[in-house]
Amino acid sequence: MEFLIPLITLWAAQLLAAISPGQSFVLVSKLALSNPRPVALAAVLGLGAGTIIWSTAAIAGLAIVLEHAAWAYTAFKIAGGVYLLFLAIMLWRHAGDPVELDPAKQKKVRPWPAFMLGLATQLANPKVIVFFGSIFVALLPAHSPLWVYVVAVVIVFGNEIGWYAVVAMLFSVRKSRNAYIAAKTWIDRAMGGFLGLIGARLIADA
């Protein structure tokens, strides 16, 4: 139980952060609109590869921080909580914003360039950088055994490719795409509320 609850919280927080609309969502949805599914799924794998890189770097950074400045672990928790609260507020405020997608303006892409585009998008995504720079570290218990970190990387990788694979499938079918767009406001508000609760708890624990 000592590690189970933090891992479940990490799973929920990172999944909701991935679901919240951003650069990755726009990339995959637009590729799915104007290209065969394998192209969009190749971009999804690129996003997953970027997630592995960021999460591994975050774990290495955590080890250095705990070795040289253990007090910074509390700062990570506070920073992570504040970011989650910020993301929650933004989700709530922009829940009603329309999804701007125009397949007519999209170019055809091959799978390998799509993979590299997904990787580059993930590595340069500010939301991902902030998440793995603070929240990811803050949610994991200090001095966790190696298997916890391995499971954490598997969790965030699975979240990333799992959600965006769903996006690729949804946006390649008109009916399901329209259904998501119609429910977007309530989906975003529900996610915002849950992220806000996680952020408040992080700050309280710190």
C-alpha cells in the first residue's frame, strides 16, 4: 500500500494531463483526419517514446536532488500541486472552446515522419516538461525501490499511447469525432475538477 496509492495517483494525474487538449492532441487528431490510421498511430508511438525519455530523465533528476538537496523534494510537491491547480483552472475556463480542426489544410504524411513528428512534439511540449519536471517527481515517494520507478515509466507510457491511440481511432470516424466534440465541455470540466483535487492534496501533503 505504501507505493500502490502514489502509483495510482500518478496514473490518474498523468492520464488526465494527457487527455487535456494540447499540442499532442491536435497533432494526432489532425493526422487521423487526413491520413490512414497507421500514420496517426505512428505519431502516437513517437509521443510514447518522448514520454519514456522525459520520465527517465525525471527519475535520474530525482536521485540527484535527494542526494544533494533533500529539502527540494518538498518544493517539487508544492510546484507540482500549483501546476495541477493551474491546469485545472485552464481546463475549466476553456472547456467551452471549440476544437479547431480543418482536414482540408492538412498534408499527407508517411508513418516514419509521423513518428518523428510525435517524438519532437512530445520533447518540446511545455506541458509535458512541467509535468515530468515537478508532478511526476512529487507523486513518487522519496527513495522508492527501483521497481516503483520502472512501473511508473510503464504507467505513463501506457497512458500516453493508450489515450492517443483512442484519439487516433475516434478522429478517423466522423460519428465518434462529433460525439467527442459535443461532450468536450463537460469532459474538460470533470477533468479540471479532479486535477484540482489532486493538486490541492499535493500542496497539503507538502
